Amino acid sequence: MAYFFVHLDFFTYICGRYFSHTHISMIKPIFGVLAVSAALTLSLAGCSGEEKGTSSTGRISPFVSLQPEALTSTVSRAGSEPNIAASDLSLKLVSEDGSINRTFSSVNDFPTDEKFKVGRYTLSAYYGENGVEGFEKPYFYDEQTFSVKSDETASVDLTAVLANSMVTVSYTDAFRNYMSNFNAILHSAGGDYNFYGPTETRPIYLNPGSVTLQVRVVKNNGTEARLEVATFTAQPRHHYRFTVDVNNGEVGNPTLVVSLDEQLGQEDVIIDLSDQILNAPAPEIKTEGFASGDVIDAIGATAPADGLKMNVVARGGIRSVKLSTESEYLTSQAWPTEVDLAAADEIMQSRLESLGLSTLGIWNRPDQMGVIDFTGVASNIKFSPYIQNNASKFTVVVTDRQGKTSEPATFTINTIQATLNLSNPSELPIGGSTLSLDVEFNGADLQKNVVFQYRNSRGTFDPLTIESVTDNGNNTYRVTLNVPVISSDLIIRAKYNDTESSTITVKHSVPEFTIEADNRNVFSTKAIIEVKCATADPEAIARNPYVRISTDGGATWAGASFTVNGAFITINRLTHNTTYTVTVRSNETFCKEPVSFKTEEAKRFENGSMEMWTREDGQSAYWWRSYPGRDTSTKWGTMNLLTTSEGGSSTNVFNRNGCAYSAISGTISTIMGDNQGGYMGQGALIRTVGWGGGNSAPVISGNMGTCQHITPGELYVGYFDTNTKQPVYGTEWTSRPSGMKFYYKYEPKSSDDRAYAEISILDSEGKTISTQNTELSSQADWKEISFTLEYPLNTAKAKTLIVKFKSSNIVRDDKQFINTTYLTPPPGSNLSDGTYMGSQLYIDEIELIY
């Protein structure tokens, strides 16, 4: 089988050695028979070897030929077709999946023995360069898409034909004799204006599509004009011939006669060449901001400061304003390669305007004058690294209603990639408001055109103002910016039109600083430390700190929970009655020395749950003294010693001081009172009561009897002074709680009555350093109440704690309150447990918060 392939390759070699590719194409049927025979032989041979179709590759065998002839209405003149052969063609192979994109300079270079993976491919044969116009610029092309199959050879037939158009212009002797100078100009849509000289005989190769033929004439008397004589659609692989004559060689008034190629099926064009016509001024295009032919370098999408305008004047009336554009970028944005602005419809106008083109007097039946403004277009042309040519060339030609044309006005915008880099930032002290950095920028007027921004806390960018710019030459600048005073890293970028620099991160520099822990600002579960610095703003240093704490003198450290207010850092979630060492870091700088402090003890109420009660019997079965604690020395005080102070043992009609309405404990356990429980377990029942040794029950139930005193019940931290018969509020307390909470219910006797609750913290001088109180209204079910205690900075240490609850905030020991409005009297003629009972306040689960 190897022997067969040697001979097959040898045959191909012989054909290529002694025959042209055109001849090879003639014997392809013979070679095809050989190829089929070879495939059959291979198939039979494969029966005894490897099974066909098991590999994932195949081969490609191209058969390439060339047809150089162009279609013409007449017999081709000798030498009008390019002198190239099939061997001059190049090949290009592209796989559908994009993994292969290879070019071969000639057919012979294609590796027919190479194995290609199975898949879809496109093979093209070409000569010349697509889109290039001019003499000696033929472009031949053909392509075929095919599949490579496993263990098979894909035969690909390509016949390259002329893919652009040919035009030849000839001049009669009569024309040559009549004119002192002349030439033709050929222009394809989107292409250049190609000069066709008076002695030229070669065909010019143009892009297919709309082609305009202009003729420039200079008569012997010096009269000159540039005339648009024909516009036609050129087809690929066609050769068009035009003949320029005067009066068809006859005498009389001079007329220009242009004979069009018979393929176009159009009549001859006849144009009056009288001096009156030719002397009429041709259309003019006056440029503003540039000179025709200028190449304008634009850094990024930037318009020149002076603008880019063309002012059109056509005294013979504007017939057409043809704009030709060569721009890869604009073409990708649907900008046309050529458009007659004077005939553009609304859709085309909108498309051009969206990309920045502005006109005046050009759209919609123009008259004699107009303006085309390209300034906005320049701002919309962006540099792209993904296209081969970032230059955009614009050419405008105006034709009047007599067919006279202007000289082309043209300019090119060469879009250059903007360079915008930030580096070398200055030191930014914490709290600093200015920053300098180096900027590499190849555009114009940095201070006006470059925007600097910083990233805010939301993750978006806010603008910065420029304080100064120093030009250091070679497109480098030193820029000073006004920056915000923030604690986090400063992340900055710069923008110039659509160009954006990389961000640069600037860390704040922090000078030496100290921290101070005033003992007045150390509480049970928090401590407030102050940042101090002699050379920088301490608030800026404290704005974004890292706080570490230690409970073993600095042997081990842990991060702390904290909040910041100005230069003060509040460390939270500390353990009470514990010694701490604290250090603070701002950016990369630690405080000069750590500080130590001991948190206050988080003292708790004794019997705040109101579960413990002590009873001291009175002199009769109907009254007793209650104490809210494990014994009579409890820290909780009541008014019970007062309201039982006139009690006795007699319960007869002559002496009733042993009855409950004569001596009663206003504050008792909820179970002792009405056998109700507290919010949890037992609670305190605080009652407004009537009492006194001379009290008596009414004769008839519902009426008032005799009542000497009325006293609101109280529960408070402190004791009752039996000498002064006044409560002494408060107990020694060195902790400063952040609040208090409790549960309550309230049954007022009168609708205007209110209960009262209070907590106060006093210093060693008896001054209140924090307090909270409230009136309590009717409440049928248990409800939680919370007090919050605030301590201003540097508040003195606590010395005394006051907590008190009262069953009535309006009732006092006065005859005006001793009535059925504020007291419910005992039953008629009662001599036992009847009471004068007013408002009742239930309190439970009293707790200090730290």
C-alpha cells in the first residue's frame, strides 16, 4: 500500500512539473478515476488490516485552477488580463472550531499527506488583496466549505476568478486635440478617488458596487471644469470600457460625449462644454479646523478643540454631497462606507447623528450652502486593539445640478490609544486632605480632560478635584489632588473619555500616637479609651482602628468588639471585674504603649426576683409585717413599718386597733395578697392602703367609715427610718449599670391614678449621674419595662443606687384622698380582716443590665 501512494504522489509531481495548473484542471477527470481506483484499492487492502473509520483524522487534497478572463462586451484586448497563473495563488485553511487558521503561499506548499482532525473546514484560494484599488491590483478568489471524515481524503475543487472590477477609459483624437489637459477620476463607494491620466491605457481595478466616473477638462482657452459624467454599478469579474469624445468628432457647439460600456445598457452622456457653462463656479468645500489631506492624531475618543467642519458652497445648486468613509471602527457601528448626504433618509440621518455627525442645510432638499460638522464624530471613534487599522478617513465631494464637482475634501482621524497610568503616590498622613502622584498621559490638557475619582464606601466612584498640575515633560505630570479624609485605604483611578487607568491604592501613614483609659470611662462590660496624637488628627487615627485585648498582661491577645466616636473607642463585650490590657493599631502603626484597666463589678440585686419574703406577726391575727428578703435586714425597704405602726390586739367595737383596716402591710408577696403568682414564681404586690389606730368600718357596706391615714405602698432599695418615719432611699453601689428591666401589672383604684418606677445612680457627692423614671398606667397582664441609663464621657464613679416603685404617684396622706374614689372601704361593721384598699401595683423580676 505504501508503494501505491509513492506512485500516486509521483504522478502528482510529474503533472505539476510539466503542466500548468490550468492544464492540470483539464486532466482532473483522469486523475479522479485514478483517485477512485486508489480509494477502491485502499478499501480492499484495508480488509486484511486496520478497520476503516476507526481514526479521528483524514486528509485534504485541493485541486486549484484559475480563470483570469474578465467578462467584457468586446473581444479582450491583448494584455488586458493580468499575467498570473494558478501557481501564483495562495491558500488559506480555516477550521470551523477555530483551532486551525493556516496560510500557504502556493498550492504546492499544501501538505496533502498531513492528517487533519475530523470536522468542517473552509479552504480558499486567492491572489492579491481584497479592498485594494489601483492599477495592477487584481484580486482573485474562490472558497469551498467541506468536511474531513475519518480515514478519508476530502477533494476540494477551487477555481479562482476575478473578484474586483476593471475599468478602462480611452480618449478620442478629437478630444485630445480639443483639450489642453484632461484626466478621469474613478471612485467606488467607500474607496479612494483614483486618478486616471491622459496617457493611461491600463485597466484600473476597483471594488465592486457603485462607481462614479468624473472627467476633468481644461480647454485651450484655459477654461477648466471637473464634471461628474456617470454613476454605474460595477460587477465583479467584469471589465468596463468608456470612451471620451468631443461632438462625436463633429464640429459645432462643443459637447462632451462619454460612451458607456455596452454591458451597462445606457445611452451616451452628453454635457455642454460651452464657456458659459464651464465658467460657472464649481462647488467649493472650505474646511474649518483642518486642511484637506490632514491626518489628525486623536488620543482616544477626542475631538480637536477647533472642531472639524466642512462648509459647502454650490452656486449651481447642490445635487449631491457624497461622503466616503474608510473606517473599520465606524463600519462596525453601522456607519456607511458611502452615502449621499443630500439624499439620506430619516433612518440614515438618525444613524449618522447618533455617531456624532451634525449638518446644517444638507439634509432635506439642500439649496446652495451647507455645513458638515465632524466634531462629534471624532468624539465617538474609540481606539480598539481588536481591529487592524484605527485610522478613519473621510472624503466629501459635492456635485451641483450642472454636473460640476468639487475637488475632494478629505481628512483622516488617526485614533491613538490613550495612555493613562498612575504611580508614585506621596505619603498620605492619616487625616490628610491632599495627595500628589505621577500621571503618565499622552493626551492634551490633563487638568481639563482627565477626571480623577476615588472609591467610596458604597463601592462606587466619586470625583476628586485637582489642586495643581506640574508638567514634567515626556507625557509625565505630577498632580496634586484634594482627597476626602477617610479612614480606609484610598483607592484612586483616572478617566479620559473612554480610557480608564488601573486603580492605585494609597495607605494612610500614621505617626506615633498614644491611648489613654480614664478610669471614669471604664464600666462593667465596656471601656472607653481615647486616642491622642500631637502631630496628627487623633480622630483620623481612630477612624478605622484594630483593637486587641489581653487578660493575661499581654501574653496572649484577641481582637475586640468596638465602636468609634471621634477620637474615642468604646470596647464592648468585656467581662466584669476583670483586668484588661489594650493596644490599638491604625493602619500599620501600633500605639506607643498599651494601657490597662479593671472593669467594674456587675453587682446584682438581692432578691430581685422577689422570691424571698419574711413575715413578722402582729399583735392580732389580722395584721403582720412583710419584708421582701430572707430576713428583716433585707436591702429592700417598704412603708410597712409606718402602716402597721398603730396596730394593736383589740378587735371589739370599742377598740379596733387589731383589725386589718387599722394596721396593714402595704407591700407583700403576691401569694400573701390575693394568692396570685408573680411573672415567675412569686412577685411583689405594692398597695395603697388606709390605716390608723382610730379607724373603723362603716355601718353600711359601700360607705366610708373612719380612716385616719392613706399611704401609697412602696418597694425601694434602702430602709425605713422609724425615728423620722420616712423612707431612706438608696444603698451603697459602686457599679454603673446601663439599665434596668422589670415586669409589672397595675390595677388603679381611680382612673387618674398612676404608679411610679425609678432608678438613679449617684456619685460620692450625692449628685445624680444617671436616672430614668416613668409613670405606669393600668395594665391587666404582665408587661416588661426597660430603662436605659446614659453616662456622659468622664462621668464620676457610682456611690449610691436608688430603685423605687410606688403604687400611686398622686395620692398622699391628705383628707382629700381619703374617700371611696381612692379607697375601697371594708364591709359594714367589720371587726376583723376588712381593709381600706386603693391602687395595686404588681412588680417582679427586677434586674440590672450591664
